[in-house]
Amino acid sequence: MRKHYLLLTAMLFCAVAASAQKSFSAFGIGFYNLENLFDITHDEGKNDYEFLPEGSYKWNEMKYTHKLHNMARVLSELGTDMLPGVGCAAIGVSEVENAHCLEDLVAQPELAARGYKFVHVEGPDQRGVDCALIYNPSLFEVEDVTLYPYQYELQEDIDKGRATRGFLTTKGRIAGDPVAIIVCHLPSRFSGSYYRELGARQARAVVDKLLAEEPNRRVFVMGDMNDDPTNASMTEGFRCKGDIENVGPDDMYNPWYNILVKQGKGTLMYDGSWNLFDQIVMTSNALNKKGERDFSQLKFYKNEIFRRDYLFQTEGKYKGSPKRTTAGGVWLDGFSDHLPVVIYLLKEKK
């Protein structure tokens, strides 16, 4: 992998250097809900029957192959707006069935060319969908992987065995600096806000544990939160703030808050309106506050919703919304009902 150092002049990056030219390493971290990346065989104990050749989706080798190619296309282009030819150092994904799907995914030419690998721990979700982390080993060094389980509190939920996705936590290093990436897929909107708030509190407890062990480790929590940045799971459960200047030492920063509230942009559409469920939030040690110009360690630079024309419906009732793999029982050969997101980090090159 060629060097990916980014030279930014004072004119281009005046927020960091008012006059002298400086050289920075830039890194992308992304997230994408893959919307049902299933293979065509049954996983014992999982309710994956609709994604079998005889199932309701008539899921076959041809559809699976197309799905893999479409997902690899998006993942390989994610982050290239700022890092052409390089892409993201790490990308969290949700709604992937198993390690076999991930092996097939990273073997796609677009991802194999960069040597992407993956982190995955088989989870208990009854439908069989898990979270995973795809990463470029030349940019992200994996140190440790733990799947923290989602734990129910109500006895009726425990008795019914409603196992769901946990919190895939990967500790590693980017540019030599310690980081941790937690990939989540919080319970659906049909479950009620209580269950997402419970999940957010549990994921936040993992963040606090990591910081207690290593205060300098920058922690990034990403995923399909099934909630907007304005909802209680994010503002109270994760203790997120939407303005950097309001982020205290024990808070997290949510750079998507103002994108939804002030710009009206989102990552998925429902009844013609945008929601922004796909988020990446971070601990305060990943930030530069107002007036600070310190990029001697890895720090947040900017974020974006990844948009390409091919990701959208161009006609019909759902024109302008993300183009799904299947809609209304019709195979569209699309991508996902969610758009990907990416954040960029910078570190000054010595």
C-alpha cells in the first residue's frame, strides 16, 4: 500500500495552520448497514429461511454474487472523496450473516486489491445478523476483539430469550495511536425506545471501561442506532453532545446532530422524510476544542454522509430514497436501505 500522506497548505487547512505548510496523515473510518448480506445456506439455529433459494426472497447464487459485488463497490469507494485510491482504514458493518459472507466480501476484487481483512464474532441474534469490522491492516493494527452481549433487564424478556446483537469492540492502533471501535446495531423501532436506550447505556459502559483502563485511547462508537441523534438513546444513553464546545470530559461528540437538525440530511428515508440512524460518535479525547490546533495525536477532522447517484432510486414511488436490494418482493439488484457514513481523522506527520 502506497503512502497516503496528505499535504495541506495553509489556504486549504487554515483551521490547523495559519501560515506554514504542514504535512498530515489522514485516515477514514466508516460505517455501512449492508441490509441483509446473507449467503444461500441455512445456519443451524438461525431464522434465515427467507434467504434460502426456496425462501420468500428466492435468494440464490446469482443474487448473492450481485449483492457481494454491490457491497464491495460501496465499501471500496467509502472515504475516497478525501483519500482517493486509499479509502477507509476501518469500516464497521451490520446485517451480515456470518464469517462466510465476510470471507466472500473481502475476496471481491475491489476490497482484495487493498488487502482488507475482517473482525467478526458470531452473535446470538435469532435472525442471524451480526456486526463486523472490515479493516486495512496497513492502516489499522488490531490488538484485541471482544463481543460484549446485549443484556435484557426485564424478566419477561429474559424468559423469552430475545437474544440480539451485542457490541463488537476492537482495540487497535492507527498511526501508532491507541483507538477502539465499537460496532452496534441497536434494537429496531418496533421494539420501543426503552430497548435502544438500554443498549446505548450498555455500550456506553463499555466506553467507560475502556477509558478507565487507558484514558488516552480514543473510542469511536458506530452503528445503526435505529434512532436519530436527537433521541434519548444518543443524548442520554451515550451522553452525546452535538456541539464540540459543549462536550465535557465525560461526554461524547455526535457530529451528525447538526447534519440532521440544521441541514435536514439523513441516511435512510421513511414516508418521504430523512432519518439519520447511521452514526459514528467519539470520546472527547479525539477532539480539538475551539482555538486548539493540536494534531500531534490523532484527532477528528470532519464527517460526511457518503452519496453516489447509483445508491438512489431514480424512478417510481420511492424516487430519491436509497436503492434497496429488494422492495415489495421485487429484486432491484440494489444496495441498501441505508447510506454509509464516514469520519476523517488527522495526525501531523513529524
